[in-house]
Amino acid sequence: MTPQTRDEELDTVTSVPEQQRSSGGAAAGGLPSGGVVVGVDLRGIQAYVFSGRRILDAVGRAALVAELTDTSDTEHGIADLVPTGCVVLRDAGGALTAVLPDRDAAVEFTARCTRRLRERAGDLTPVVAHVPYGPGGDGPAGVDEALAELPARLREARRGMSVLHTPAHGYGITAVCSVGGGPAEVVDPSRVQDGRAGVHERVSADVARARGIGRRWHRAHSATWLAGAATASGPLPLELPMELDRLGRDHGDLSRIAVVHMDVNGLGAILGDYRERAGDPAVPGSGALAQRRLSTRIAGLTEGLARVLVRAVAAAVHVGPEGRPVIPGTGAAAPVSLYHDPPGPVQLPLRPVVVAGDDLTVLCDARLALSLVRHALDWLDADPEDIGDPRDPRVALHRALAAVHGGGRSAAGRTTSVPTVGVGVAVQPVGSPLSLGHDLCEAMCRIAKQHRTGLLEAGAADDHVVAWTTRFDGVERVRRRLEAARGGDPPRTCLPLTGAGLTDFLGRYLSATAPGSLLAGGAIRNRAWLVSTLAPLLEAGADPGPELARRARVTGAPVDLPRGWTPGGLLDAVGVMDLYLDPGLASALDPRLPQLQGDTRAGAPPAGGARV
């Protein structure tokens, strides 16, 4: 690694969802009246985390990102870099905001942080901005004004990035890293190269380091999220997988996984408004400290959601007559066969990866994706008053927001202040790069969130939004195809869907009991005709009336289609009917039950950072 000067390390890039924690001597009455606000962001986090083909690589890199900005972890984080007099307002999800007493302290702190970053994760780019404030200076007069100016400084620094900030690797080495494609530096004895027995995988030091962290975090979170989890067949040893092949894959069949991305809607506005309302004008920085506490609660909500999805899937596990663990359900898809190598634990077909405080990605068997999304939305919409327990992260967040804003949004006849989320789902074959699936589901999430904005501007009530794709031929092609389908006359898709719309869609088109459902009775009716004749007509925008009349004459009965079907809704249902399995997650684990936050501190940073 080429040595950098301190000035070369002081540049800034993009910001990640806000997550704050105070430490290092925060004053009880507020923040110092003069000093320097320092903002550090890490560029390219998502691409860095999902650049490999293994769950372990994603888990380890997400964990490493968290540790690189965790100022409370003395063993694995950067607590040793925090100087006396530093007040940390945010230190998770790859972002760090701190207040230091003077410019010299700020420069020294920044230099040490960016040097640590280069040593542990050279593929990430640090971006830094300094905003001096205080009486008698040329900058903002107070810390609140400095914090308000910080995002603009970060954007300005991002525009000034140069090649000096690009890591310079030595490429004279012949061995190539199996994950990143750069020079390989070490051998990972836990993996073989290209399936060749006795030839171990060659990787860079960064990859090896992240895998070590990933294994530690995997053990800690598997134990925490699965502690006390029960299956439908009684106690079973359970574990979360670290290999894509073990996400419910049936060997010999075409197996597909889903990458599900969930992101809190309007987080910046929520935090900014809360800072303004909760702060005391007479106490400098009180709004920022209140915002940090709210961010911690939002991080608790994200981790609580990850925990409940794991436990709901565990509760749906049955042991068949032959002793083979499966997840049965209604729908056309076959039951999910779980990986089990006796006497080892049964591996569940999902793995959450918490990349930032409000940002949850779940890797799962594609057959469970839509059922998992629906269960997640039901869990978020549960009535806080019915839950009652203040230790539940939904109740804690609801009460914090309601105390400042009052009221809340209406969800299925209930009132809650828990924010809505945008959800993107991408289905891809096992073996495809995780980066492709993540890019696709993130694009779907952005499209869904844009749709929500339009609905709010039109006066609709706030609700979750969901979009998915089963194609994997590139982000731009998928996006253009979806836009063309939405703009058709009539529209050839009903996506994105609101949370209520998703529930109606699954009940109308894919329920085993709904009249005319494509999966009535648990099997696809008229599949050949739907796929080969009706769907192409609808995709071409043609009138389906003549074909429906012809079909009725041939079969001697009217065509039985879902009540109130639309061309777009039917096409969307045909696209996922082969993959859909409803294991009854709500029956397995009631979303209205209190879900206490687990302790993830064992071998991992404390709650509040980016976690896996």
C-alpha cells in the first residue's frame, strides 16, 4: 500500500443511512460551544459487501464495515483511536460523525481512522469533511449549524475525488484472488479452488481477514437469533448457512435464490424532523444527541426484523416421515428440503445480512421470498398497544416517535408510528454473483420508493412498497422492461405494490382457497395454456376476449380466472407461480407476539452498528 500524507486522507464521499451513538465524553448539557465537526463516510459499501459468491464473504465484509466505524468496541473496533474530548454522534453502517475540540485534534483523528481503514479494507474509499464552528470563526456559529452543513461538505468533497484516493495494488503477482480478482496473498484451507481436491482457494489478505470476522459473527448471531427457537416438530439443532448451496437447494433441479432488500422509507426526513422537534434550543447539540438515540432504536428495529424472520422460518420446519427436515406449505413449489448432514445441525434456508442501521438484506430460497416479505410487513404493522412490552423494538420506536410527533400512520385499522419500508426482491440462479442480485433488488427497492413518493404526493396514505423481478439480465434492462410494462395500455404489470396491495395480490392470485386463484387446490391450473397462450397475448397488449371465448368453447366451461383480475396482475402472478410457497409463517410465529431484542455482543460489536 502506497503511503499517504495526512492531507491526502482528508477527502469526503457519500453518506450511508444515519446511525448515531455518543461516547468519549459527551457533555450532559450538550456539545462544546466551539470545535470541529468531522464526518467520515465509506464509499462503495454495497459493492464491497456483495462482491463475492459466498454468504460468508458477504457476512464477513458487512461485519468488517461495522467494525471500521465502531468507536465503542475496544477489541475489534476503533475505540483506541478516539481521543479525549471527542464526542461521537454517529458510528455505524460505515459512517462516523464526531465533534473534536480543535482542528489539530480533528486532523490527527482523521488520519488515524483512514490509515486503519486502508490497512484492513483497502477496497473501501474513505471520504471526510471537516466543519469548524464556534464564536469568532468564519464557519457556523454553533454545532447544530455545523451538523446541518456537513452533508453539503461531504457532497462537495465527493466531487473532488481524484486518482490519489484509489488504492494502488501491485499486480506483478501471478496468483489471482478467487473473490476480487486482484493479487492473491494467502491460501484459505477451508475452501478448494474450482472444485479441485487438495488445491486450496487463493485469496487476498482482505478477503481472508473478512472471512475470519464472518465466521466469528456467524457463530455469535446464529446462537443469538436461534436461541430458544422451536420447530413444528419440536427441538432441533438449527444453524444459518454460510454457503449458497445450502439455502434449500434441491440438487439435480434448477435452484434459485432470492436477494431481498428492505430499507426504511424517508429515514433522512424522519431523523431530521426528530432532531428539530426533540432538541432543546437552549442546549447546543441536544437535537443531535436525541437523533442518535432514535437512530439506535431504528437499528434495533432492523435487527429485530432479522431475528423474527429467522425464528418464523425455524417455526415452520417439519421433520418428514423419513426423518428429513423440510418446510412444507401451500403452492405449486415443492417443499423446501433443508440441508442436514447428521449429526450436525439443520441449516435454515435464509441468512440476514444487516449492512447498516436501517438497511436489511436477506438471502433466502426463492420459494420463500414473497412469504417472508409479507410476514415482515405484518410484523412491522402490528399494533404497538397490543404488543405492550416496551422491550420489543417496535414498541420502543413507536413510543419514541409518538412522544415527539403524536399520532402515527394507519395500518390495517391500527395506528402505529413504526415507519414504512421499501422492499426490492431479485430472483437469480444459485451460482450467480451476489453483487448482481443485490444490484437488482436495490434497483427494485428504489423504483418502489419512487412509487411511494408519487402516491404520497397524490394524497394516498403512507404504506410499505414492494417490487420484484425474476429476470437477471442486467439492472438497466430489467429497469427499462419494468418501465415499459408499467407504461403499457393496459399496464402489463401491477408492480410496485403497496403493502396492502401485496396482501391482496397474494390472496387473489396465489391463494390455495381464493376463487379462481392460479393455485386453487395447491397446484397450478391450466399452466400450459396460461404460459403458452394467454400470457403472450397479454404481454403483446392484445384483447384477451376472443381467446377466453375460444378456451370456453373448447373446455365446455367459462375460463376460471381470479376475480377482478387485470392483465398486469395476472402476468405478475404467472411470473412467480412456479416459485411461490406459503409455509404459513404467521401461524408458525404470530407477528403480534413481543419479540425481545437478542444480545448480539458475543464476539461482535454492540447493537447499533451494521451487523450480520
